[in-house]
Amino acid sequence: MVTSSYSVLEPYLASDFHADLDENSILISPISAPSPAIQANSYYFGHPEWAKNYFEACHRDEAFQSRWRAATGSWDNKIVVDIGCGPGNLYASLGGAPRLLIGVDVSYGALEMAQSIGYTPILADAHQLPFVNSFADIVALNATLHHCDDMEVVLAQAARLVRPGGILIMDHDPQLSAWNLTGLGMWLWNLRLPLYRLIQRGGHSSTAEQTWGLATEVHHRPGDGVTPELFTKILEPLGFTVKLYPHNHTIGAHVLQGNYGQADRKYRFAQLLSGINPDSPQAALSLMCVATRNV
């Protein structure tokens, strides 16, 4: 029997919270006038086949696991909020025994999958989270910010949930300086799309899947992405100590010692053609942020 999400989440919900609880015990916070990005994320990550492909292929490797375990420590007996949880990749990869594991997403289908592996789900817009302040030990946004219309608003919303001494962690958002492709580099990068469809690479098995997947990635385009200034500007005034770790995706726990690894050849070549030094930290594909709320 599934425990009611409302009964579990009630102590942490804002006093003015109004929502519906459906027959699957998923709490739904209505989203008025959802943007095209929210609609795309809802559809793509709620598609049973595409969500399964994403769940099996993304953020499940050993380097990812070691990086996150080194950054967050054990989740045992902690309150964890996973914003943009999708079908549940983060917990499926890291495991542990959190006291409460809250999954927030705009996709009902993804939340059903996350619920089946242990999340307490709530459908809500990350730009307007329906929670009280300062209750979570860990707030995680993995590959989430770049799917949101306003990254600054979402970052500030996530930050207010973190208790003093707690951790806010973000990863797998594209670093703007690494993706600022131009000229021949941009042309080469765009060539990947028909190739990915041809080989049916994960997330690109059909034109429809590729089109909808790309529509979810609002800030994963050349000339766009996250920057160190984004994190420090929003989080430091809110009382966080911010640590930033640029990295390529093959590197694990050594990221925390300043080792950002090396990107695959295709990325390096596109960067060289765009005048970007592929061996610099600014060329690392992702920018991980680990922010601790000061006591």
C-alpha cells in the first residue's frame, strides 16, 4: 500500500499550499500557464519509452557515483529533496537510506517511476516550490537548472529549503564557457544530430525523441549555460559557502581535488575550432556546485 504523499510531506509544506492528491498518491501542485519548457519536460520525461531510455543511460556510471558520494556523503537518515528528479536516476545511482526522499518534477509519468523506487513524489514547478524554509539536509539539482526557464529563480528557491549546515548540490549543467561554440566548431557540433539519429544513440532513437529532448534543454546551447558568477551571486548573499568544480564527465571523486579530466575528442575538436583551449578548466563541460549553508 502506498503511503499518502500528503501525510508524509505535510510538515514541510507551506501554509498557503493548495494541491490535489490523485489516486496514485502523487501530490499535485497546480502549475498555471506552464511555459513551453515545462510542457516539453512534462511530455518528454513522462513518455514511458523515452523516460526508460533516460533512466537506464544517464547519470548511472561509476564516475558519477563516486563524484556525488564524495560531495554529499551518506544520505542515511537525512531529508533529501531531489528537484527535477525525473524517473529517479539520482537515487537509483547513489542508494542509501534517507529518512525522507522527496522527488519534485513537472512530469507526472516520471514521478510515477520515481515513486516506484522510493521517492515521495510531488508535481510542482521548481520556480515556485511549495515548501517551508530550512528543513532539508541535502537539496540536489542534477541536470536540472538548464531545463528551467529562469535558472536564478530556481536556484534561489532551492537554496531556501536547505537547513543551516545542509548542502545544496548541482551538477551536469553545461558550463557556458565550454559550450560557447562558434564558426566551424558550431557547424561540426550541429552535425551530431543526424548522426545520433542514424546510430540510435540514447535519447536520439527517433526524430520525435530527439526533438522533444532538445526542447527540454533551455540553456544547453552554444553561448548558454551556467557560470561561476551565477552560483556566487545568488548563493553567497543567502549565507552559503560556495565551492565550484568544473569537470568533464569521465572524472569521479578527484573532481573535489581540482582534477577536471579531459573531454572526449569530439568536444575538444569543436572547442579548438571555436578558439577555446580544451585543456583549460573553462573548457570543462559541466560546472558542479557544492554549497554549504552557514550555521
